[in-house]
Amino acid sequence: MKSRTSASNHDLLRDSPDFSLVLGGPLFQLMRRAHLSDDALMLARQRIIVITLIAWLPLLVLSALEGQVLGGSATVPFLLDVEVHVRFLVALPLLIAAELVVHQRMRSVVKLFLGRHLIPESAMTRFNAAIASAFRLRNSVLAEALLIAFVYVVGVLIVWRHYMALDAATWYATASVSGSKLSLAGMWYGYVSLPMFQFLLCRWYFRLFIWARLLWQVSRIELSLVPTHPDRVGGLGFLSNTVFAFALLAVAHGTMLAGPLANRIFYLGAALIEYKIEIAVVVIFMLCVVLGPLLVFAPQLAHAKRKGLREYGTLAERYVREFDAKWLRGGAPADEPLVGSGDIQSLSDLNNSYEVVRTMRVAPVTKEAVIQLVVATLAPIAPLLLTMMPLEQLLKTLLGVLF
């Protein structure tokens, strides 16, 4: 019976597909037909170059035709607009490159759930249904159509026009009696480049939703967690490693914040310290969207820890009583040597096992993952510290903090 179950698990592991959050959807199929992607999301460099040129190059050409590249009547000419260059030449390539990183680092998630025997045989149907549902949602044409509609209705017409656009004469818009008037470059910016960027960004949020939904469905299954697993999360430690796949996405979000802040500091006289709340919000947001989905396993891990402490505590009680009776109460034969006895090593092993259970975490999240996400998000904003103090003084302050 046991060999039949092992063979069944081996077959499932061998036949299970690679899991990918990004390998599907109408845009992916379009990239394949345009020979900008293959079945493994290669050709990332070509995608980055083509999409970046579509978003950024027409802005340069149209701004040049309108005389707003460096001079002109604009307070913020095109080449001096930090936000637009950071968004389309840095953040946009990062969003595209992140697809390949996430695909490669998360493709083995399904196999790890099976390879570590976390999914009971009786729950395999539910597990496969959750994977299939995630694939259907990822490939949905309707979902991407709704994202496009959302980008134009909310992202461009409401958020950008009313909250994000600079309150000054720029290369893309000038003030008039009836409100700001878009230039030719501004029309391309507002109705082509910006929606393209916002669509890629919103599609990432949709993928994170799919990931969170899949984890929630899996967490509803009664997993076969092992309290003494050395990863101290019952065998779910591999989920913490998936966090590192989203590092580029965190850098992209930091970059998206750094661009607008730079414009407001350089052209509106703002100070970086004025935006500490916005910076904190972005960091917290990234921690929530990347690490938050992993918390759905907290109830099962907490239960496994309580059960493990109870069971291993009972085992330890039984063992130490027998050990005490044998070695301290005269139960051992007179000719049995204490030195070299396996009882001492067994007692130590039992103690180590109990300590692993006692130090179990109730979420598959590590301190290293949290630090990396925070650093990745803040890294693009760090250069703006130079607007507050000279580089020499900044280095002295950092060295004083560190040493």
C-alpha cells in the first residue's frame, strides 16, 4: 500500500506542470506572435527595447517638433523631466524584466508542494482545481480588457489628470482658462505611453491577486505539516524564497515614487522630508502585497506548532522518565557503561527536535525577505538624500550610524 502511494506521488510530481504567474494572457500571446517572446519568456531584451521605444521615443520627437525639448515656454522641458525618464527608461524595463525573474524563480512551487508531500492524497483534487483556476484567471481575455478600461477611465482621466500631473507649465501641458491643455507630445503621453505603463503595472497587481488567491485556496486544505522540519515552518520554507522573485517589482515601485518626488523637489521647491509619509506608505504597501499572502498559512502553522509541542512534550516526558529510572534510579545493568551509551545522544536529539518545534514560526516569512524588500523599495529613493545634504556629509552620517 505504501509503495503504491509513493508511486502515485511520484507520478503526480512528474506530470504536474510548471506554475507561472506570467506565462499566459492575451498580451503574452501578442508578444509571441510579434516574435518578442517565446514559450519560456525569453527575448526579454527585445521586449524591453521595443516597448520602451514605443512609450518614450515619440515623446522626444514630438517635444522636439514643438520646441519643448530643452527650451521653450515650459517650466519643465522634456529632457529635464526626471519623472518621465525614470518611469519609461527605468521603471518600465523593470516591470518587463520582473516577468522573467518571477517565472524562473516560482515555476517549481507546485512541484515543491507535491515533492514535500504537503498535500494529502485525499486533497489532491482540490489542489489541482486551485492550480487550474489560477491558470484560467491568468489567461482571461476579459480580465485584461477590464484592466485596459480601468487604466483609461481611472488611471488617466482621474488619477493622472487631477492628482499626478505637475501644477506647472510642462512639455506635455500648458495652463489655460478652461484648464490644462495637452500638447501633441502630451496627447501621446496621456493616451498611449502612460496607459501602456499603467496597464503593465495593473496587470502585475492582478497577478499578485492570482497568487494570493491560490495561496488562500491551498491554505484551506489540511496540509501535512511537519513540526520538526528544519525550516521551522513545517516544510513551507520554500514559500519565503518566492519573495525574492518580486525584488525587481519592489525596485520598480521605488523608482515610480522617486521620479515624481524628484520633479517636485527640483521644480516646485519641495523637500524630501515632506514626503516621508508617502515613502513609508509605498514600503508598507510592498510588504503587504508581497508578504501578506503568505500569512494565510498562519492558522495551520500555529495549530501544527501547538500540536507538535503537545506531542513532542509527551514523548519527551516519557523518554526522560525512562532515562531517569534507568541511569539515576539503578535501572541500568551493572555492566552497562554510561560512556558511549546511545541514550545520551538520543536525549540530545530529542531535545533538538523539541527546540525546533518550540521555535517554529507561524508564517513562512524570514527577516532576510523583509529586509530585502524594504531595501529594494528604498534604493531608487536613496539618491534624493543628496538634495538634503552634500554627499560627503551623507557618507559621514551613514558611517556614524553603521560604525
